[in-house]
Amino acid sequence: MSNSCLSLLQNKEANQLNSAFERYYNEAFADYFSRDPNKWPVFNEPGFAAIHNFRQQRLSPHERIAGYPNGEALHAQLVGDASLSQGRMRPSGQPDEMLAFAAALSKDWENPSSVENVVTMPADPAIYGSMMGAMANPNLAYSEYAGMADQLEKHVIRQIATHVGYDPEQSTGLFTQGGTFCNLYGYLLGLRKSLPTAIHHGMQSVPDYRIINSQGGHYSNMTNLSLLGVDIKEKTIRIKVTDSHDIDFDDLERQMRACFAVKCLIPTIMITMGTTDTFAVDKIKPVYDLRERLCEEYQVPVKPHLHVDAAVGWSMIFFLDYDFKRNPLAINEVTLAGIERTVARVRELKYADSFTVDFHKWGYVPYTSSLVMIKNKDDMKALENEPENFSYFEHDLQGQTHLQSTIECSRGAVGVFGAYAAMKYMGIEGYQIILAHCLQNANYFRSQLLELGNVKLMVPENQGPSVGFRLYNPEWVNDVNAEFANEQQCMSNEAYMAMLARNSKWHRQIFKQRGKVGLYTNWVEFISRSAYNPYGKYSYIPGEKAVFMNPATGRTQIDTFVSRLMG
């Protein structure tokens, strides 16, 4: 942890809420997250209103079934009855009992305590927009099946392209089913450009190659490779990460040189903007510069495709033009400094060949709403399949969408409509307010944990919504930093491995005994890593995390959690 970051986190004045910011936040929350039927008439529908009213009781997870009207009987019916209805049921004009029950008792992301992961409640305008898309039911895969929804998708893509510094006329993109599919496209673009014969002959017929990604990346960075038929044991190089969990440039250069020196191709390099558990943000420009330099040095004809998994961190683009000196929203000092640090890296998105955007994460749009942005629209030609495979589509209309280049034959537009509505109504300022509220919560939580003395914060310099930490028994440990430093040496010292296991077991027991109080946190098996041994191997270090993306969460929930932290 840098001294400046630590001093700000421990400075109570730097963590205070400004009254002007609180006013902005209260207005934004009322406009975009209150489910107010006077502002968004869709919430007048009786079923929607009933769901919202039930959730406003803020029941704990174990109280919800019993607290729902006729909940026990409905639950028994849901888990026990598997027969289809024989006859017709006439609509009564009333909410469907079972649908309302299942919706109301789905995971309650509106609860201010819900901070388990990179998921949150959707915004009111995004719900409104998504319902419009669901009712219209376009298929974005084919222009004739999409109609004007196709133009709406292009409009949103141009908005994102313009904002991050892509040429909106030269770039493209497409909405797909989740960040995993976006990253799949990132890999596929590289494979098809570097190994063009694979589209017809498969991965067994191509020259030698290696896919490069980071050890800190999302698990889909590996599962996607298996799906694509890549030999993940022999054809994948996972780059080491620094103590801050971002990519190690020295190791990246070593591995790229080793490949290029023996004419081994690198189709794709995948890096991350905002890891799930610790919000590590890889620098993009140095990777871009390294690629350009080595490709020239080794005369590599097709450069590796540089894809950024920005599924979590993409929303920080809304701060690209923020006036950090004037600070018009009165964001507190520690959070302002953290945002400015992150935005310096987010500015580099324009150097990526493609990147992942998950509107359904920190964009407050209902599932699923994911967009893969592509800097050069000509890259899509590498994905094109044979035209004769599309014989039942009108030939003159096929080229108006990415029909021949997409994985899916069906691409729903609900995510497009939701994303458009969220960005239109919240605007850049609305997003800035809500994101800053979340980040101020994260820093307040960090500061409260630091005061306890028996908590080790994971990479607080990353300054994102994810707060990872390890609890230590104060009867065993006097200096958590020294204890953690020893745990990091567990790969070369059996005593330290035993220490790691003992401390993890104790923390895990406290976590389970505490239950859901104040904040609903999560247990993570890889909250940090040990030091690398001489063979490049390392050990996972587990811990607890809270992810402050929930706009309803406040300091009341944080204070309650901290007061009960030890069970």
C-alpha cells in the first residue's frame, strides 16, 4: 500500500461525506432507483408494485419465505409440482401468484446489505427500456428481424466508441449474452486473424501458437479457450501478476520474446480492466507499445489481437472528462484521488483492439446486457462464414448486420434497450454521482477496517468497488502486515504454509458464525496470492470481500457490519 493512499484512508476528514454530494446522490437515487410510479409508470403495475413493496421490508434471507404471504405453501408447490397444466387458464387481470412469488424471492439486490459480488440492482430507466425491448422482441442477428432495434444498437455502439476515443465510423461492436461471450469474441478475433485456416480446418491444422492472458483474469479467460478447442495446458501462457494484481510487464515481455524468437504466433493477448475481486486495472498502453515494438523487431506479419476484459471497470469511462481540480460533485478527497488514478489507466482503452462492456454490472441494466466493442470493423471479416450457410436469409440484407460473423443465430435486444435508456436518463453526471457514492462507501469501509488493527486490506491502492480483506485472531497476531508477509512466503516455507492454513481456517469460521449482518459479504478462495517460487508456482490466499456497487448501500450498513465483524 502506498503511503499516500494509506494516509488518506486513515484521514477522517478525507473520508467525510460532503453535504453537497449527499444532495446530488439523494436526487439521483430518487430519480433512477426508487421504483417511483410517478416517475416511471411501469411500477404502477400491481405485480411490480407488490414485488417492490415486499422487498422494501428488507428481510434477511432466512426470513423471506415465511414473511411472504402464503410463502410456505407457494414454496412447497414450486419445488414439488412438476406437471404441466392440462387446461387453459383465462387471464384475470391480477398478478400471477407464482411469478410474483418467484420474482419477489429472487436474490434481492435492492437490499442495501447486498454487496456479495459485481452484481447490483438495475436502474429504473434501464428496467423501463428493457421491458420495451422484451415487448418488441427483435432479433439483432438479422436486420429484417431487428428493424429499428438494429439502428438503436448501432447508436449505442457509436456512443461508447466516441466516448473512449475510438473512431465511431471505423469501429463496430455487438451486444451479446454476457461478458464471457464478449471475451470469447476477443479470443476468436485473434485466432481468426492469425490462424485463418482454423475456421474451416480446426485448431489441429494451424501453425504453432500461444494464447496469452493474465493470472489475475476472470475464470472465463480459461473456460473460453477450452470451448474454442485450444489446448489450454500446452497452448496458453498465463502471465504473472504484481503485488497489486495487475499484469507483470517484465514477464509479459519475456514470454512474448520467447514465442516470437521461435516463430510461434500469438493470436490474442487478453488483459483486464477491473478484476472481480480486487479491481486490478492493467495498463493498456504499455502492452500496446510492447506489441508494436516486438512485432517490428521480430517482423511478425499479423500482430496479436489486444482484448481488454473491462466487464467490471468499463463504467469508469464516465469520469474521463471529469474536472478533478474543480471537483463539481464535491467527491471526498480519498475517493477523488482513487478515481483520478484509475481514470489515468481507463484513458488507455482507445489502444485496445476490442474490449468487453457489461452494462448489467456497474451500468445498472438488467441481465443480460453485454457489449463487445471492436476498434476496426474490418476485423469482423475474419469471422465471416461461407455465404452458402445462410441460404434462407435474403442475400441483399445479409451484409447489413454481422450475421455471417456472429456466434449466435439469435441476439435479443433487451440489453440494448436497457443500456440506451440507462445512459440517456442517467447521463454522464448521473453515473458519476452513483459510482462516486459506491466508491466513497468502499473507502469508508476500508478506513473502518484499518481502525480495527486485526484486518489486512488487499491492494487498497486499486481504489475500486471491491474490498478484499483477511481477519486475524488478535490473540495470535500483533502485526497483520508482518503476518501476511510471512503467509506470502508459504511456497518456500512449510511453517508459513501452516500459518496460512491456520489463519484462513480461523477467519472462515468467523465468517460462517457471523452470518448475514449489516453487509452480505462473500468468501473468496483467491483474494490474493503468495510470492512465486523459483518455478513460477504460487498459492491462493483466501479471504472475504464486499463489492460496493449497490447504490442503496450506505454507512449505516457498513457500521453495523464492522461492529459485528468478529461474530
